[in-house]
Amino acid sequence: MDQMKSPPRATGILVFLLALNILNMVDRTLITSFGTAIITDLNLSDSQFGLLTGLIFVFFYSIMGLFMGALADRVHRPRLIALGLVLWSVLTALSGVAKNFVQIGMARLFIGVGESAMTPSAISMIADLFPKAKRGTATGIYYLGVPLGAGGSFIVAGVLGPMIGWRNCFLLMGAIGLMLALGLLFLKDPKRGAMEEQDTAGGGDQEEGLIGSNWWRVVVDVFSVVKSTPALAWTMIGAVFLHIPLGAGQFAIVWLERERGFGLGEISATYGLIYIVFGTAGTFLGGILSDWYQARYKGGRVRFLAYLMLMVTPLLVFYRFVPASSVLFYVGMAAGMFSVSSFYGPAFSTVQDLTPVRLRGVMTGLLLVACNLLGLGIGAFMTGYLSDAFSSNGVFDPLTKALLTADIISWAAPASFIAASIYLERSKSKTSSPNLA
């Protein structure tokens, strides 16, 4: 299996998917980058803006991600991505002409629906283009779109914003998306299971069987696989715990300005630059190093991820308490971004490895639901609630304590990944010793 080679077009497709993911993250984060201008122009309250950047987007993005994942296992994946890209690009452009909360809220909702088609289809395609030995690296490259796109949105806001205004920036990004959608119409869908051994690919009729099945059967199959594969279940549980501090990170700039002494807008550019540099490094190296670790040591990519998280934990704790003038402050900030970003390659490729070919798209969608709706949603809500509660009770630096609570809860993530690695090794032992009873 590890001797299999990717088709010549695999690298080109991966680069194109990366470009689409960058655009995906730019369009998703642009509203945050232009937050002050949008709040002022549309006369929004902070609660309304919080809904736009949180629940309105995340809820439908997560739920539709599961639906889109099931579709990705049934239909032509590049065309499904194209449909989603057209939808989110049109709605991004319409966001630029919104006049009130309801109009931009409806646009934001359907942007989430459109973007939910991207990752389940892309991750499934990557698994069919690259053998298992290279999947962590390939997935990590695809997820470079997260730091590059999120950071790129701040660059768009900082460079183009003063020149053409936030509304025209939204219109411009929508137009770019529509042009890229044309390329997807000519992209051939990779053969499903092409990078698997014949005995693990599920046979040649798997796609026909899935297409002929009903949705309820798909749901039953998914939960049956999760229940019967503890390594898969623990990997997904770890992903949820890891995303709790990511949800809390919605308050990062507020915390830096409110409780760490930075002036309004003073730290944003620096924060964005650190995110691009160390987020990109974490995403890229997380895939490469986890593939390297899996080829040489027990426990697979998830054990590597657990060790990495445990190594940076002390820095994350110090980061909350050391003065902003300290070098450790910026080291901790960079370490946190590196650690969290390194998650994508190891975790998503492990989920793909442990999932039958016929269910890879929907399993990716389920992972996105867990990460976004549970992890991000709980993290953001919990941090805001605790901050208000601590503040009303006179606790010093309430937001710091709320963020630290999310950090502590996230320690369950490496523990979950260790559990996943143990079950992973047990399953390998059973597979390699079929005559033992």
C-alpha cells in the first residue's frame, strides 16, 4: 500500500484545493477583519456582531457539513465544491451591499452553507490522490489555507480597505470566487479508493452500493463505524476538546486590549503576522512530522500530536500571566498557534485512514460538526459567560481567568489522542495476528 504512487495530476489538484481553501478562509474571516467598520456602518450592537461571526455561521456550516459530507460520497466532488463556491461567492458579494443586520445575517448564513461543501469533498479527494504514507503531509498542505486565508483577510483589510472600502472588498472577493469556480467544472473526480489495497478499498461496487442506499443507512453505517473503531472515536473526541480554546480565541484581541494593556488596534497586525508565520509552520510541519513519526514509532500520527501538545502546554500557561513586554509572552502566543495549527494534518488523515472509503466524506463532515458546533461553540459561549460571571463577582482579570479555564479543559485533548493511539496499536496487533484466538 505504501508503495503506491500518486497520479501525476495529484500535486496540481492539491495546490488548486489549497487556493480554494485560502479563498474560503479569507471570505469567512473578512467580516472579523472589517469588524469596526461593519459595526459602525450597519449600526450593529456587539451582540449582533457576535451572532454574525459565531452562531449564525457556525451552526449551519456545521450541520450542512454533515449533509455535504454524505453528498461527497455520492456525487462528483469537484462539481459539488463548485456549487458551494458559487453560493458562498455570491453571498460574499451580497454582504458588501447589505444595509442592515437581517440582510448581512442571511448572507452570512448561506455563506456557511456554501463553504460547508468544501472540506468534506476536498479531504475525501486527497485520500484518493495520495497513499496513506503521504496523507498527513498532503492534508497539512491543504490546511495551510487556514492560517494563510485567515491572515490574508487581515492583509486585505489593511491594504485594500483604506483604498476601496470594506464593501468593495467583499464584492472583489466574491468575483474572484466565481472565476475560480469555472476551473472546477473541468476537473476530473479522482477514482474512489484508488490509493487503497484491494482488500481494504471495499471492492469495486462500493459507490454503486452507497448511491442505492438511503440516508438512514448512511447514518447507521457512520455510527457503527465510530462505535466499532475506538481509535476513530477518541480522535474525534480529542478534536472537540482541542477546539474549545479555539472558540475562546474569538476573545483574543479583546483580551489583549482589555487586560494586557495594548491600545485599540495596536496588536492586531502583530497578532495576524504571528498567526500567519507560526500557524503556517504548524500546519505544514504537523503533516510532515506526523508522517515521519508514524513511519518510525508506535501510536501513529495522533500520538505525535499528543506529545506536541504536551510540550507546549507550559508555554500556554505562562502566556496568560507573564507581562506583555516579556519574550515569553510572544513565545507562548506563537507556540499556541503552532500547536493548534499542527492538528489538521495528523487528525484528519487519521480519520480518513480509519474510515471505510464509502463513508470518508460524511465522516469528515461529522468531524467538522463536532469541532465547530461543539468545540468552537462551547468554547466561545463558555468564555463569554465565565468572563461576565467573574467580572460581576469582582474577580481580577476576569477574561484571563475565563480563557485559562478553556486552556485547562483543552488538556483533555492530548489525553484523548493518547487513548486513540493505544487503540490504534491494538487494532494493528489484531490485524497482524489473525491466527491468535
